[in-house]
Amino acid sequence: LLGELLELRRMVAIELLGLVCQRATSEELRALREHRASMQELVDDGHALMEADLQFARLLVRAGHNQMLALLSNPVRRMVSEHPGFEAAFTVNARATLMVYDRLLELLESRDPTKVRELASRFFEPLDRRTLDRLAEASAIAARARPESERAQRVAPSATAGGARAKGTRAATRGK
């Protein structure tokens, strides 16, 4: 699901950045820069960074001045903020993501939508791939660490007296 969400983000963001380049006011670009600067302090706080990133996306959508895109982005933003697994995607590659945002903000100020779209497509693909790779690595590490503790938890209930008693009760019932 996350891979598909990132794919959707790439498709929408590339066009949105072109619109922002053409339509954003100087004040909207300033607000984007200020918000991006505030995100730097949040790289170690997954939830706060996720919320700030979603707000950054909201500011981009507003600066694109496309009401339909704003309406379509609301359920996506809600789904991301309510899905418990998505928070990790914002933290595993946070610094690289913020560097991409910095570069994109510089490009937006060029007011060249063709260049912005072209470079945005080059930035997002490797960024998203690295994010997914890092999440996969973290998941693999967690999976390798998990089996010992899970095995211990699985063995413990059947080894209890209650587990033995229940088996004995079933056997005694079958004998009657």
C-alpha cells in the first residue's frame, strides 16, 4: 500500500509543482520555505514530522490554486495520518526528503514549470525507492529479532498447568 501511495504522490506532485511554479504568489512561496525550515527540528519525532509533511503538502496544494486537487487530497491526507504504519515512512529517510524539498523550493522560484516537473520526476523516484528499501531493511531486522521472543511466547502458554489441565479434561471427557 505504501509503494502505491508513493507512486500516487509522484504522479500528483510532479504536476502540482508545475502548477505551483506558475500560480503561486510570492507570499505562498515564502510560507512554503518557512514551513520547510520548521520541519528541520522534527526529523527525530516521527509523528510530528509526518504531520508537518502533510501540512507542507497542504500548502503546496493551496499554492497550486486547483480546488479539485484540494478536494482530492483531503481523503488521502486523512488516510495517511490515520494509518499506523505510514509514520515510519516519514522518518526513515527524513533528511534526504527535506533536502529534496529544499531543491524543489529553489526550482519553484525559477518559475520554469517544465524544468520543475522534469527535475521533480528525477528527485522523487530515487527518494521513494530509498524510503521503501530502508523500510524493508528495518522490517527484515525486526523479523529476525522477533522469532526468538515469539517462540518463547508460543511455548509458554502450552507448558502451563492450565494448558495441561485443559488437555487432560478433554481426554477425560472423551473417555466417559
